[in-house]
Amino acid sequence: MNDDFLHRIRVEPSPEFLARLKSRLDLQPPPTTPAPAIARLRRVLLGLLLTGSVFAITLLILNRGNEEAPAITNTRPLAMPEAPRPNNSAPETHRTPVKRAEAQPTPDIKPKSPAPFTYYYITTTSLQPYLKSLNTNGRNVTILATESTTDAVSKLCMTSQDSPVPQFALVPGRLPQSELDVCNFKVSETLIGHQAVVLARSKLYGTFNLTPREIFLALAAEIPDPAHPDHLIPNPNTTWSDVNGSLEREPIEFFGPEPNSPVGVAFREILFAAGCHALGLKECPDIRKDGVYTEAAATLNDMVLKLQTKPNAIGILPFGYAFRNTSELTAGPVMGVVPTMETITNETYPGSRPLYIYFGRMAAAAGTRWGFANSMQALAAEQYAVIPLERSQP
């Protein structure tokens, strides 16, 4: 058949059929198009499903390839040995179940730390509180005290194994070579500072020049009898003119620290003992307790208040930063020398003494390092009448 034949046999529909078909098509509702957002969501979901399917198929193919690979013999788990089977021919007896020993936890064995090295230091009794106040940097420190510098050097140089050997000795004053000769090894020395006390008075009345001998005759509980210098009598001096006729006729009044305090001991060893020895006494008496000497806190504020209340009195204070910056008090000269940083450093002021450290044989072996140069320690040292070396500058 060809197109011409099909055209000739085609029958045109009647007008009535076309009219009925058109009326039916007009009754149908127009097609609705999906919202753009819904269509977009459908496309996203379809893309995700296709991607997931491809990924799953890829994993399945890879896993099948791994299963077909030959197994590695080294990774095969070890089979546990089977327990021996019981002999059926033997008569059955009661068996006590054997408890399997539980694995004990491995003890945590820590290596024993060596015993901490103990550092032994030797000093005089008057400097022991100051030495204890210094920073030891966490060391195990034992501080021994002696009554004299000679005993301190003797202990520094000892070789006995029954008692501790100090690493260094902190002593007031520089030792003569004759005292260091007792050591059978070389002893090195270092100047660390100075210790100084001052006789302060209110600026309302000013001050006057004294000597260690006059200070002793004013403060000692007992003094040599003028008629019998070998005998001591209770101190009869009540005014400065009783001590020395050239001095003013003023009552003797002192405000000072407790005699056994660091500043009190420093005063007795530096000025009071010097006057005692100037009179030829081998043993010095105590400070008088008849009201001439009144114990007071060695703080600047307390001393300023007391000396302003009684301008004739003399106060005993440590020489330090606080005293140098007060405008209410003035320091009295001793033997004509006024206490200043310069006179203390060049050791011309009689109310001061240098402090030395002597390093012994054990110091080098123990690697001793003592930090004296510390700003906080320098300020705290003033309560011991100590001026560290870095502050002992004019």
C-alpha cells in the first residue's frame, strides 16, 4: 500500500462528530504544571538516589574483590588448646574444680629518688635569724649557730664524719689569716653587705656626739667602780653629765629594741661591746633595767612617735632605706662620724660592721649557690640591721 491508496480510502468525519468531540474536549480541565520548588526538590532527590545507588554498587564490587583475595596466614587467630577429654573407661570420681589463678596487676615500680642533699651553714647567733630569712630555693637547709666567729671557722674547717660539715660560714667582720690557717684547704671569702645601727634623735633638739665608751657607761646595768676599777657596781649615772662632764645635763633616756632581738643583738655586739672592751672588761654586763632603757618596736613609725613625744631621748634603729628617707629624725655621730652609706661602706662609722661569707671545702662539691642579691630580701633585711651589698653604695 502507498500513500495515494490510503488517501483515497480515508473517510472524512461528519460535522456532527467533530462538533461532539470539540464539546467534550472543552469540558476537560486544563493541565496543571507543578510548582517550580516542588519540581526542583524532585530533581534533587532523584539525583541523590542515583548517586547513592552508584556508590553502593561500587562498594559492593570492591568488597567482592577483597573476599576473593587470598587470606594472609600471619593474621589467622591462634586456636586455644583443647582441654584433655576424660577417659570413659576410668570410674567417675568427684573432681574438685580447680580455680584458675587470676592475673595480678603489675605493680607500678617507681625508681627510688636519691635522698635530698642537706646543706649545712654556720653563722653566729646574732646573724642566725637573718640567715634563716633568706631564700633557700627549696633546699633542705640546716643552719648551725655559734657564739663567736672563731667557733664558726673551726666548724667550717673540721673534717669529722660524725657531724655535718658546713658549706659556708656567714660571720660579721673580716677574719684574719691566722684564724683561717686552721683549715687544711683554701678558704674563699665574699663580702655580702654591712650591718649598721644608728642613734637617732628628734630634730626638735638635735643630737650630740658620743663614743662607745660613753654609750656603755650610760646603758650598762653595772659599770666599773671608779675607786676600784676591777669591781663592778650598779650604774649610778642618770644624766649625760654624769657620764662625761662635757656633755649636757640632760636625763639619760633610750628607746631601743628588745635586747635579744636581731637589732638589739647587733647594737650590743657593735657599739655596746666596743665600749665595754674599751674599759678593759672581758665579760660585758646586761643593759640596765631601771627605766633608763625602754623597749620599743624598732619600726620607724613607732620610733618617730616616741621620739617626738620625748625629744631628749635617743632611739636605737637599724640603718636602712626607711631611716634615710625620714625628715623627723636625725642620726647622731659616733666618735665624730655620721652614719651614711659612704661611711658604712668604707667602714669608718663605728656603729657598723661588714658581713663576710667564707666558703668551705664542701661548698664546691655540693655546687652551693646562695642568692643574697634579691630586692625583696634586701628590703626585709633592714629589720635585721643588714644592708645588702647591692644597696651599700653611697
